[in-house]
Amino acid sequence: MQSKKPNLTKSPGFQVAPAELEGLLLDHPAIDDVAVIGVYEDSQATEVPRAYVVLSKSRKGDDHTAVATEIIEWTAKQVANHKRLRGGVRFIDEIPKSVSGKILRRILKVQAAEEQKKAAAGSKAKL
């Protein structure tokens, strides 16, 4: 039987377990469901944690920028420096999961890569 490698993100040389951050984030009152992945950050030349969040029904109408800031600051007070959500918070309607309930992080990684491509294409100078 093959052993699976644990799902870890390398953030400034340290290993970060997404499940650990997810467990913490689920304690936040604005969050119904969450998934954490590592996204590559060019400015830091490393992966950083990013949270994909399903907002609770009571917070759906709130300003997303303010809620994201609240979540980032709340998390920063409770985790080590290398575990902070430097990749930001993205809001989605539903966390992609398998039929057994496992988070499908690969789908979120594809989504993050598409976001980065769009951002890079938008920032190129037009001649």
C-alpha cells in the first residue's frame, strides 16, 4: 500500500498544513465553510496560504473587502507569522468536494492559476 504525502504548503521555508488553518478559520463567525491552498507569490518568491471562504448567511450581504480584512486580521492574531493568510481571502459559493467530502484543492489551484494569468495579462503594457 502506498502512503500518501500529507497536503502541506511551503511558506517562507516553513511547512503549513492547510487543514490546521481550515480548522481555525471554521471558528470565525462569518465563515460557514473554508478551504486553504498555497499560491505562489512572485514578490515573496514562495507559496503563501490563501483561504477560499463560504460566508455565513448572516454575512452574505456584507462588504467583501471589509470581511476579508477582518478574517485576515483575526487569523493573524492566532497563528505564527508564516501561517498568516498572505495570499488573501477569496469568496466562493461552495467549496469543491468529492462525494466522500474531501476538499478538492486541485480545482482551487486551477482557479488560482487562472486568476494569476488574468492579473498578469491585465498588467502588461500595451504598445
